[in-house]
Amino acid sequence: MTREIVWNEEYSVGVNILDRQHQTIINVLNKLFIIYDTTTEAKDLVTILNELIDYANLHFTTEETLLEKYHYRDLIVQRNEHSIYQQKINKFIDRIANEEHQVMSEATGFLVDWWMGHIQGSDKDYTRFLNNNGVF
Ligand SMILES: [Fe+2]
């Protein structure tokens, strides 16, 4: 199963609150891997996925509000990525009740790829922009 993800400076997007939120998301992902390895109950998986959804929603709002405030040019890219992510996760949740572990292995693979790709990709793209606006 997926190994533990350890946050390091390379993942920093240069803004404290967003880095802290990304760290919390990584913590929830690590918790999800452990639950995946130890439970046979679909409801346990759905519970942790819902926790991730709630926290991710809070994070997306923080990020988008900040980027909107300073009129970030690629805000639409962020919004699109966030919204595609939310649709995918909702689909995974719908399927878990029937197919459980098979879906979860697909879902955890997607979650790791998405978060690590997003944090180090389009999130890092706004670092200089926000720092130049005095946001750290
Ligand atoms: Fe983002």
C-alpha cells in the first residue's frame, strides 16, 4: 500500500496558511492509508474520505479567496482543477459502497497523484505572485 507522505520544504508554496493546510491534507491522506490497510468496513473509508472532502473544501476556499483578492491571472486554472477533483472524489464515494477495496486502491492512487501534482504544479505557480503582493 501507499507509503507515508512526509511534507518537506520542496512542497512549500511560500504562503504560511496554505502550507499549513497542505500539511493537514497530507496528514489526512496518511490516516486514510492506514485505515485502508486495516479496515474491512466501507463506512470507515467513507468517513475518512468525507473528512478529506470537508478539509479540502476549506482549503480550496482559502486559496481561491486569496488569489481572487489579488486578481491572480490563472485563478480559472485553480478553480477548474479544484472542481474536477471534487467531482472525481464524489464519484469514488458513490462507488465505494459496492466495490470497497478495489475502488479505494484506485481512489488512494488518484489522491496521492492529484495532491502531490497540484501542490507542486499549479499551486507553486502562484508563489511569486502572492509573495510579490506581500502575502507570505
Ligand atoms: Fe490549489
